[in-house]
Amino acid sequence: MSNDFTLDLIFNAFNEIESIEKDIKDIVEQTLDIKTLKNIIIVEDGSTDGTAEHLKTLSSDYPIILNQSQRRRGYSKALIDGINSSTAEFIFFSDLGGKFDWSEIKKLSYEIPNYDFVVGVRTNREDQIYRQLLTKAYSKYIKVFYGVKSTDPDSGFRIYRNSLIKDILKDELFNKHLLNSEFTIKCLKKNAKFKEVEINYKKREGQSRGLPLKIIPTVIVSTIKNSFKIKKQVKEYDK
């Protein structure tokens, strides 16, 4: 692996008071030996449980940069704000909440700069069976509808070349609930060089932050409708 590049780590945080300190401590400890690491950016999204205040304290103890908002931006907007704040050549991003082994960031970083984006494929999953089945069904749908293949298209543990993801952000985005998969589709349609790496995925302690079961039918219908808009949009990439 070449070390001739820089890497920013970006993490979304919303109401993570129970796990935020452990997550940040582990992230810093597990990434200290990544020689290409430039910044660790925490995008805090209008938390109401004390996370915002505790992050300010932690920022004096750990080498982190805070991107905070007093009002809730929503997952997609917060993630995009975090991406736009990065100046490194490559960007890693993930959610907090104790679902990942932060040492596995290095597994993805070993693949750059040979690839334009690297996705952590969730294995040994401890989350609900229906969520695992939805992932498999959705990956098949994307393969059939768009003609692109990804084992875990909406995984939230990934690295992008900065210029690639910011090029994607120039276009309108449609799937706010499945933003990562929209990024995957558009990057592959731009013929970006792509690598998948297996990672472990744990169940979040406490209440799940994933899509509530009751709104999944609505999200499925919305995703299918948006698929036609995205497909029309990516056809322009070949022109």
C-alpha cells in the first residue's frame, strides 16, 4: 500500500451519550498507526441527550474535529456536511453506536489508493434477520435494475476518493433513507474502481436506530419510484 495520500475519518453522531466516549477512545487508539490519517471529524446532529456537550469536553482530550448543529439536520444532510468539510484525498465514513470494530478501518485503508471506493461488507451480523434478508433482496434488485453488482450496497462503513464522492454530490440525491446505496450505484456507473472487504457487524446495544419496521413498506415504494429517477440520471454519465 502506498502512503502517498491523506485520509479523513468522518462519523455521524446523534444522541450517542451512552457510547460516544468509548467509541471515540477506541477510534483514536485503533487508527493511531494509520500513517496517512489527517483528521477525525465527528458530525454531531442536534443531539438532545447531552452528546453535544460531552463531545466538546472530549475534543480537549482527543484529536477530533467537531462539526455540530444545534438543530437536527437529518442523517443525509449531516453526512453531506461532513463530506464537504473534508480536505483529504480519501474519506472514510461511518455511524457511531458500537456496531463496528474500529480496528477494521485499517482493512479498508489498506486497499487505497488502488481503488476509488472501498465498502465494508457486513458479515457475522447480529442484527434482526429481516434486516439481513432485506439487504440480500435489495442487492439483487440493484443488480437487476441497474446492472451493477454489490454484495452490501447500503453498508455504512466505507472509503471514497474525495473527488469522486464530491462529483456525485453535484447531482440531486433521491434516496434519503438509502443514501449509501445511491452513492454505490452512481459511483459504479461512473466506472469507479471498487473493492469490497468483509467486516464484522454487531447489534447496537439498546434501541435500534435502523428503519422502523412499520415504515419499511413506505420506504420500499419510495425506493422503487426513485429508482427510475436515478436510472435516468445515471444515463447522462455516458454522454
